[in-house]
Amino acid sequence: MKTNPNKLWIIVLVLGWLFDFLFWENAPGVNFAIFWTACLIAGFYLLLSNGHRPHPATLLLLPLFGFFAAITFIRSEPMTTFLAYTFTMFTLTIFTVTYLGGRWMRYTLADYVSKSFSLVGSLLIRPITFAAEARKTQTEAGVQPSKYNFMPILRGLVIAIPIVMIFASLLASADVVFNQRLEDLVDAFKLENLPEYIFRMIYILFIGYGLSGIFLHAANASQDEKLVGEEKPLVPAFLGFIESSIVLGSVVALFAAFVVIQFQYFFGGTTNINVEGYTYADYARKGFGELVAVAFFALMMLLTLSGITKRETETQRKTYSGLGIALVGLLLVMLVSAYQRLNLYEVAYGFSRLRTYTHVFLIWIGLLLITTIVLEVLHKERMFAFAMLIASFGFAISLPILNVDAFIVNQNIQRELLGGNTEALDSQYFIELSDDAVPPLVKALRSSTLPDTVHEKVTAALTCIRYDRDIQRNDREYSWQSFHFARVNADKALASVQSELDTFTMDESEYPTKAVSPDGEEFPCSEYYYD
């Protein structure tokens, strides 16, 4: 790239313009995936044309990038889309810092931290140093500067425009005739939006500058020749085996006592709900957060002790591993308890987003606990960061596959149909869900087996949803850059039951707005807290 730096500058500026074209005054949608896919393709072109071929292991990240980028315009549930945006960027970050080396599966947490700081440094410094190195390389090679070098012109315009604007405003204030001519010029060339254009040009330059740093980092600083702690531990083991065994053994004894004392409440099910006046909510919620926190902090303690404990003999290693297995086993029992408590709560009160997230989270943290002890027994502690990475990816992948909001709709309606629950179907909660919930609601509405009471609640919820969507559509027109499958599918689903929804009317006379059924029953379209 040093022999032809203009190729890099042109490409990153085009990408900066593409960002502006896709995102300026456009809601997030397919534009996010298009932009970062274009960046990936441009990066490949630049790097491959200069002989920088990616490591095969790095290419394994591309399917993950494609999956998460697609989810950003397929699902609209907030946590799912947040994780999709986050992991799209995260996979690209790993791809950049391991482009040539490909050892991301061997990274520890320290490697991720150090590589991240190195990438940030490249974003800030490397484009400047590259420009100087490119000029030096061309001079040493006897290459004459290109006659079409536009960088001096661009730099001159960036400096000149604000200066000219300041002097023009002062001169316009000094002379009425000049001020009139200046206003005519502004009207003729539609320069009234000049401040906006300047702002957009500046952030286009900033984006291009940052992307050039990313491409240059991949080309020059992604070899992974040395990983943190690979040859010598970052923190040498300093704690004696006896001390660690006492700490670990004490915690194991405490957890064992807790499990024994609480065993009837762990697995007693609904038969113990009313013990000592416990209600469903008391039983299900009491201690749930604490149990999850215990599992997390105990895992961190085990990993920390594993890294700093001296184990000089085979007996010591086996003893420590045995204590670790016992600890993980007890933690898994606690997680099963937390999972069962959550199940009971959902049977009684239905599913919500938070409860669904927690269900999936408990499964993945349980798998991570099992993997951790396997790595400890095999003396593969360095692989823990990779195990944590896989668990994180697994959690983020599980949510869009599950389709959280559609899952909540299906489960809560099914719970109502089964009957025998403590509370009726809460149709108001459906109103707060994303566009992902609309198709399953419409599917339920069109079901011939749906009882009249449930049918009316679902119709009211869809009527409120359609009302809110119409208001949003009047406030904002969606361009093709904001295309989103969830929104399109919701529109089609609502259109298919328009005649049924039209039987309800909207009462806007007071807050909250209400959907009114043909027989006069009112269903508020209000937001409220639902944990």
C-alpha cells in the first residue's frame, strides 16, 4: 500500500461517504449490515492486492459475522438486536487483530485487552505514520508523486472553508449590498444547509481516517507472534497449595451445607410453595438473583485460584482438581434450583423478556461451569477465555434462534389455553413487545381453537399495536436503507386481519388510549412496568 497510498485514501473516503448515504436521517435497518459488509469487502481487496492473505482460522469468523449482521435487520427484539450489533462489531474486531496470525482461539482475557488497546492506538496513530512512510518509500524507490494527488487539495479545502465563512459573515455585516449578493448566492446554490454539509464532510473524514487505521492494523499488526503469558505466566503462581485448599475446601463445605439444608426447597416443587406462608412469587423469586451471583463469583474465584496456586506434585494437582469438581458440582445443583424456581414463576405468572433471557443464560453458564472444570482437569486453563467466548457467542446466537418476543407470545397464550393458572392472560404486555411479536399474535388470532375471551384480548392488543405503528409511520417515513424484515412481516400480518381489527374502535379522549371492543369493553394501550 505504501507504493500507491491513494488507493487506500480513496477507498476509505468512499466508505465514509457510504456511511453518510446509508445512515444520515435513516433509521437502523439493513444499512448496518450493508456498511460493514462493504468495509469487509474493501478490506479484503486492499489486503489481498498487497499480498496479505488471511490465516485460515481467521476466516472461521466470517460465518459468525454474517449471522449477526443479518440478525440486525431480521429481529427487532431489543436485547437480540443489541447483541447482534455488539457481536457483529466484536467479530470484526477479532478478525482485524488476528487477520494474519489467526490465533484468536488461544487468546486469554489479557490478550483481548492488549489487542483492543493496540487496535485503538492504530486507529489514532497509524494513518499518520503510514502517510509519512509512504512518502519515504516512494522517494527511496524514485517514484514521482502522482499528478492527481488530491490530499493537499482536500486538506486545503478543509482549512479554507471555515476561514472563508468567518470572513464572509463579517463582510456581510459590514455591507448591505454584499450581504444581499451573498444571500442570493446561498439561495442559488442552496447553501443554507452548508453547516450541515460541513459537519457531514467532517465525520466522513473521521470515519475514513478510522477505517484506514483498521485496514493498516490488519496489514501490519495482526501477526500474533507472541501472546500474553504464553511463554511465561503473566502472574506467576505465588499462593501455596495448602492456603488455596483451605479457601476452596471452606467454600465447598459451605455450599454443601447450603444444599443439604435447602434440599427440600430445591426439588420439592409446588408441594413446598406454601411452607411457612410462601407464595408462588416468594418461592420463585426469593434468592434467585443471589444464587446466580454466587455461581458467577464462585467461578471467578476458582479461575483466580487456578492461576495463582502452586501445585508441585501430582497429588496436589489431583486434590485441587477434586475440590474444583466438587465446587462446580454444587454450583450446578444451585443453578438447577434457580432454573426450577424460574420455571415455577413462569408457570404462575407467564413469560417475560427478562425471564426468557435468564432461562437461556442459566443454560450457558451451566455449560461454561462444566467446561471450566474439564479444562482444569486437563490442565488447559489457557483455553478458558475461548470457552467463555463460545458461551457468549452461544447466548447471543440462542436469542434470535429462539425469537424471544414470538416465544413469549406463544408460551403465554398456551399457558392461558391450558388453564388452571393464578392470573389471566396479560394482553397489555404484548403491546410492549417488538414487531417480532406481531406475526405469532396474528397467527393466534386466526386460530379456530382460540376461546372468545382470549380472542378478544389478542384482538385488542393488535388494535393497540396497529394504532401505535400508524402514529410512528406518520412521524417517520422509512427509506430503503432502513428496510427491516421484522417491520415488513408485521405490516403484512396486520394487513391480513384488518377487517377483524376494524371491529374495535380507539378511544383517544383521555390517557391512556383504549381499544374498545364491539360490546363496549375497554382495553388500555398503556405502558407499565413488567419485570
